Amino acid sequence: MKIGKSFGFVLMLLGLVLSHSVLAMGPHRVLGASGSNGMAKPKPGLRVGAERLDAWLPHLKGKRFSLCVNQTSVVGGVHLLDTLLTLGYRPEQVFGPEHGFRGDADAGAHVKSETDQRTGIKLTSLYGKHQKPTVEDLRTTDVVVFDIQDVGARFYTYISTMHYLMEACAENGKELIVLDRPNPMGWAVDGPLLKDSTLRSFVGMHPLPVLHGLTVGELAMMINGEGWLRGGLKCQLRVIKVEGDYTHQTKYDLPIPPSPNLPNMQAIRLYASLCLFEGTPISVGRGTPFPFQVWGGPDQAYGKFGFVPKGTANAPKPLNVDQPCWGEDLQQETLPRGNKGLSLAWIIKAYQRCPEAKKSAFFKPFFNKLAGTKELAKQIEAGYTEAQIRQSWQADLNHYLLLRQRYLLYPE
């Protein structure tokens, strides 16, 4: 639908919209926006890209647009879709990433494309077999607006969705507006780089370290600038920066859980380290009250902390479901700073404690995709220390740090 509202009218309503903590009591109500569910209240003095309506709404005037959003896409505690509808801006459709438009689907779960019952707006899933918008998906769209909170890890799939949006926009002559948000792990640049093209997948599309240290806006610029889209295409890209005193060292706690199994900041901080276990027989606590805050397997050799994964709404079929697991409780664990946001201590310890008869099956092929290299599993199997493993990827990391400098929008 073409936008015909005058921008003066938009600005007049802006104060009204931002004064409400929750606009919709229906499907788009924002859960956790006021610090519930163990999350934080929005950081004072920072305005994320979505909140800077005056900086990007003018670019929608007279154009048809679509959104790519989820439950983290909020403006003053109100979902971005509701904010736009109140201001008279109606999207052609809403694209949803992994976990769905409302962020309540389990990892890997099939999410249907449908019509939103409350607004009648078409919802199009960009997960599963339909990861990239088609020509038909974009036929009635001039601009796509992307506003999703990332957590800074290469295998967190929201950035893969952004890649495919960029590629589809480039192929179809559409503009992409990325509404930037802080990276809660923006200080951390760590881990091996994905260099083996045979390991490229939806959980690792770019030659990045495990923790890339970029906001989604900076990463979009890097993807464009380095020619990482198919055929070296360039997307017509506009990034709306975070406004305020934000640097990559800023401690930024998320106000809304970014996905069902990252319910609090502890899980988010440990995510990059513990996600490597997803390529092993070891549980990371899916199906428990503390996902990505524990690790353990169905053998008492792994540790003293016990838990039993159960099927839940957030994890219908978790690994080792209904089996007693033993391992370690990391709910109070802290990570070192100084760019080291990834710890290999737990994965090394788990392999060493694994019964000898099961060691040969410890690392599954998916582990290599998560690590981005086939070397890490081999190094752990060979008994390398964490320091020795880190040394093996340091040259690549130093090269990446130089590349990263070209695309930073915010001070270190």
C-alpha cells in the first residue's frame, strides 16, 4: 500500500505512541519489555534505530514496504508493527525469522506462513525451506525494513536471514533499511573463522569468527562491502544507527529475550561457548528452567550437577529428553573480558570426561559447522590445551580485526 500520510502528522503522533508502554493487548504485545523474565529495562540515553522514527520514516513515504521483525522489534515498549499501524503506515507483509514473528517457536521448528488474525497482514516465514524471499514475495514491496536483535554469534540465524534479505533485495532492485541495535557481546571478537566453504550453512554463512563483534548494521555493511552476496551483488542498503553514548564496550543488557532458549543475559553471555555442545551428545539445558546456563550428559562421569531435560513449549524434543544428566551449573559463571567472549574450557572438559567407549562419537558433523572449521574437534581430540588452540586461530583473528575496523559505526 502506498504511504500518503504527511510526515508532520507522523511527528504529531510520535509522542503519543512512545508514551504508551504497551499498545496492543493482542498478538503483538511485547513480553519482557519492562524487565520481566530476567531481562533488563532499556538502557537510558540510548535510542535504537527503530526508535529514531524521524530518521527512517521519511524513506517510506510514497513507497510500499514490508517488515522483517520478531518479538524484539519494539519502539518504546510497543511492537514496531503496532507503532507503524498507529501512525498510518501499513506494511504489505511481515517476514519472520527462526522462532517466528512472535519469537515463541523452538529452535529448528517449522514456522508456517499465514495471515495475522488481528491485522489481516500477511506473515511470511523465512525459515526452513523458504529462507530467502522470492520474486513473488517482493513483488508489491519497494523497501524492506529489518529490525531484529542479534546476540553477536556467527551461528545465531537472524544474521543469516538478513543476508538472504539483502540478496533478494539486490536481485530484485529493492531497498533494505536496517534499524540497528547494540550487540550485547559487542566487545568480544573471538573464536576460529569460518573459512571452509564446505561448512557454509544457515548457522554459518560468512568468514567470521564465532563472536564477530559487530552490530547487525555494521555486519550488513561488511556483507555488502566484501561482496559476500551471491555473485558479488550489492544491496541498496541504509543503516539507521543507534543514537547516544554507545560504544562496543558498552554493557548492554537486552530488555526482551531474543529467542525462547535465551531467557536472560547469563544465557546470552554463555551462548557462544555452550552452543558448540549442540554438535555433541551433551545437553545445554534445553527443556529445563536454565537453558544455555548448564551442560551435562547422561553419565555421572560428566560432573556432579544433575538435571533432567523435559519436553516444554520452548523445547518440545530436547536432547536427552527425560534422561538424568550430570555436568556443571554455570548460572553464576563469569566470562573474562578483553575480547575473550568464548570459552573452550567446558567443551574440552566434557570430551575428556566422556567415557572412552563413547569418545569416537562425541563430535558430530554439525559440530564442524558450528565451529566453522574441522580443526577444532581434531585439536580437542588430540589433547590440545585451550591456549594452544587459541594460538592456532590468532593470525586469522588479527586479519579479521583489521577488516572489521573498516565497517565500525561506533567507537571501540
